[in-house]
Amino acid sequence: MTDIFLASLILGAATGLLAGLFGIGGGIIIVPVLMWLFERLNLADKHIMIMAIATSLATIIPTAIASSYAHHQRQNLLWPVVRKLVPGIIIGSLLMSFVAAHLPAHLLRYFFIAYLIYVATNMLLQKKTVISVQSRWKGMDYVAGAIIGGLSTLLGIGGGTLTVPYLLGKNLVMKNAVAVSSACGLPIAMAGTIGYILTGWKLTSLPEYSLGFIYLPAFLGITASSIFTASIGARLANSLPAKHLKHYFALLLYIIAAKMLW
């Protein structure tokens, strides 16, 4: 347990730094690294992927609170937009946590590999994805929220790569889209985490110090360090050639995807 906690401290510091530097969610690194750490623990193969996803999702809760508060202080948060998305997000996140718990581990792995390739390609091409939203149907935000919440819970991410393109398609400016996305990360993480705790609650094959599918030593280690390094990464983004570094990071994501596929 101590080894995993210490490794998670390093992982949290690295993901916080990368998140601040590149503006990406930490889940994209946390999930594959936790997979490898859990393999070293000799966990049952069928639980490794779902525990990595669930633990990654739980780590989003404190960072989402901190980032939402920061955006609120800067008056970038449009709460009416958040309120429209949240009901669908909660339903989608809760439902997907129960679905994901019954999906084969290899299928979860393939979903995550596809997501890695998608993010890496966008970073390599320096492309800002925008989902054009032409419909004026009032229920669109509820449906979009359910899709965003469901996919984010399936992947163990905060949903920024899904929420921001949707909001840009609704003609929100980038700073407001990012702020709303940060606030939406909290209900995604909370609803998904509750779902993963409930679905894994009675399983006797999970390791000690697990709360459902959440592995607490890894959760505590990642959150303890990532909160501090995210602000450092944000400051470094202004002094380092972040655009060039994105190319190298995209290549790293391709390598991780290939490793997971292999």
C-alpha cells in the first residue's frame, strides 16, 4: 500500500503539471499509469481497468471544486448554462457507472485507447474541435449532458474534451466554455464516483483499502500532490513553448495507446 501511495504522489504531481501546462484533464495519464500500478499489485485482471477509471474519476472531485471556485471568482462561470447541463450529466454518469461495471475489461481498454488517439491527434494538429449545435430544442442540453456525463464516467475523465466543443458550438466564448466545463466536472465526478462505489461495494475480490472500485491509497496520493502542481503548470505555460511541447506530448499519448493495445 505504501509503495502505491508514494507512486501516486509522483503521478499526481506529474498529471497536475501536465494539466496546467497543456490544459488537459489528468485522467488521460492517470488511467493508464494506474493500470500498470494495479498490475504490480497482482489485482484480478477483470478489475484493473474499472478500478483505474473509477479512481481517476474520484480524483477529479477536489480539482473540480478548486477550478470552479477560481473561475467563479473571475466571473467567467455562467451558472444558468451549468444548471441546464447538470441534470443530464448526473443521470448519464450514474447510469454509465453501472453499465461500465458489467462491461468486459478489454472493451473498456479499447474505449480508452480510442480516446487517447482522439486527444493526441487534436493536439498534434493544434485543432480546436467545435460541435455545431443548430437545434433550438429545449431538451438538447439535457441530452448533451447525459452523453457527456456517460462518456466521461466510462473513461474516468472530467469531460472537458467533450463539454468545451459542445459549448463552443452554442457560441460561448472560450473562457466561458472552459469555466462551465470545469463546473460540470464536479457533478460528473461525484455521480460517477458514487456509482462506482455502489457497484463495487459487495465484491470480495477487490483489494484491501478499496471503497467500491475506488482504491483509496492511489486516490489520496494523486489528490494530495496534483492540487499544488496544476498551478505551477499553468504558470509554466506562459514561459515555455507549450505549442511545441504539445507535439511531443501527443507522441507520448500515441505510445501509451500502442502500449495499452499491445
